[in-house]
Amino acid sequence: MHHQYCYWGTRDTSSQLTLSTASKFYENIGGLETITGYNNKLVTWAQSMLCEALGTRPFDIPQSMKPPNMAMIYLPKSSKKKIGSYELTVHFIEKYNGITVGFTTIDGEVALRVAANVYNCKDDYFKLRDALLDYFNE
């Protein structure tokens, strides 16, 4: 796989020096298909669990457009708080150390990007759920 990448003019060659090792690591843990399957199963579960816990809904897109390692949910509307994607990002970084999340606004509603990688597990999403519930119940 690392032979597909070539030098495009940047002076930082560190990615080229580590690509062979990273490629071997991916193969050692099952290869891209196994990793993608794990991530997809985890992120689909997390999306459902978070929607149920928050009483909200997923951001639905056609199956053909869904990325295998990412999903989105709408956040609950809050009459107590004026929430925006930037403010939430800063708040979560400051208050919930170790939880880095991506918030965005879609048609005036704040949504949360849920992503997965090989180092994530269900406990990570339970921590996120608890932080979101804490935030909305403050």
C-alpha cells in the first residue's frame, strides 16, 4: 500500500518515513477491511446509543454516502442554553478533559460528529454520553 504514495513537494517527509510501519501495523491487526468493519459497527452502535440517551435523532444520509468510520447526530434543543458549535467545542475541551468532539451546525441545528478508529471502544462513547448528559442537565 505504501508504494501508492509519492513525494508532492512538502519539506516534511516524516509521513513517508512512517508509512511502511503504519501499513504493517494495519495488516497486523487485520487489514483495512477488518478495521473498517470494526469502526463501522462501533460508530453505528454509538450513534444509536447516543440518540437514545439524548432523546434525539441521527443525521440521515443515503447509505451510499455514509462514511464507514463516522456518523452524526443532532443535539437536543435546549431552552436553558444558547448552544452553538464553536461554544460547545471549547466547553468540551475545557471541562471534559480528554474528550475532543466535533460539533457543527446543519440548517440551524447543532449536530455532533461521532467517529471511530481502532483505538476506540464502547467506554469512550459512554464517557461522551455522560458528558453530554451532564452538559444538558447543568
